[in-house]
Amino acid sequence: MAAMKIIAICQSGGKFVTGKDGSLSYKGGDAHAIDIDDLMKFNEFKEEVAEMFNIRADSMSIKYFLPGNKKILITISNDKDLQRMIKFHVSSSTVDIYILIEEVAAPEVSNMPASR
């Protein structure tokens, strides 16, 4: 059986804007296209995307919309999520994927001297 293939349009650096009907659209940022198939593993996909945008793989979140639904973003966080996304979009041959950079909070460090 042939692998299901789609083109992922990966976008990062923009922002989501909410329309009057509650639907979301993405404005600005950079976009890159990569081909993916149902044999690709999530970590392989994530590393390739991180390399494209020159970011750390552990600092990003990957999301997409279901076909016909621009109100809810779906997160891809493992192999099953990636496979579902491919199956949902295989009839359209492309999928828009949004790369969100997660802020890594520094641990709180007190400036107060330690008491004994």
C-alpha cells in the first residue's frame, strides 16, 4: 500500500486574529513547505520543522485546524496525533500547520540573602 502524502505549510512568527464569526486566521510570519507522509514519526517531523525555523524542538508547540473548522486549534504532540492530522487532510493534499514558540519561564530565584 502506498503511503499517504500531503504537503505541510508550516507557519511561524505571525499571530492569530479572530474574525466576527469566531473563526481564526493567521497573519504574518514566515512559511515553509515540507512533504510528509503517514510513515513519518512525530519526533522526525518536529526536528525538521525546528531546523527550518532555526528554533529548539522542545520550545515549540505544533497545531492545525480540522478541515472546515477554523475555530479550534488541534495540538500535535505524538505519532498518533500526526497520523490523524494526515488522515484528516489527505483528500486536500495540503495542511496549514502553525508553529507556536513556547516561552520557557526561568525558575524563580530570590534576590534576598539566605537566612540561617
